Amino acid sequence: MAFLEKIGWRYWVLAIVMGVGLPALATLISVDPVIRFGLWLVLINGCLAIGVGRVIARKLQPGWWLLIWPVIYLLGALWFLPRYTRYFAIVYVCLSYLAYGLTQAKIESKS
């Protein structure tokens, strides 16, 4: 179990479900492109990226874990989503890193 904690298994599972599972499901049930873009890609995944960055900073976990979610999302986008959605991986890296940095700065200023 220590090895699984060391590699951040919770982030891997979350990334696989949200990054590959949800695009596959959206493709299977033919979600409307407007809903897929507005609700799912911008709101839900954007909030997920911010949340992951904050949690990683608060728990003082390795910064490279910020890449788990965007990379897995990119794989899901390559397999299941239109071409324009691939660029959201860059947006998610930026959001995660920004949330990570701001949360870390807040933690350091309190101590």
C-alpha cells in the first residue's frame, strides 16, 4: 500500500475516470457538443484541475502529480473527442499549476 500512496493512486484513478471514462461515455451517449464544451470541458474539468492543484499543494505532495490529470485527459481527448478539445490539456495544466502555486504561497505566508 505504501507504493500506491507514493505514486498517488487516487489521482491516477480520478484522472482515468474523468479523462478517459467520461469522454468515452459522452461519445457513446452522443452528448450535445454545446453541453460537452460548456458544462463538461469548461466547468467540470476546469474545477477539477483547480481542485487537484489545491489538494496537491495542501498535502505537500510532489509537484509532478499536477501532470497526471492533464496527460490522461489528453489521451482521452485523442481517442474520443474532437480535435479542438486537445488544447484543453494545456489549459488544465495551467489551471492546476496556478492553483498549486497560489495555495502553496498562502500556506507559506501563514507559517
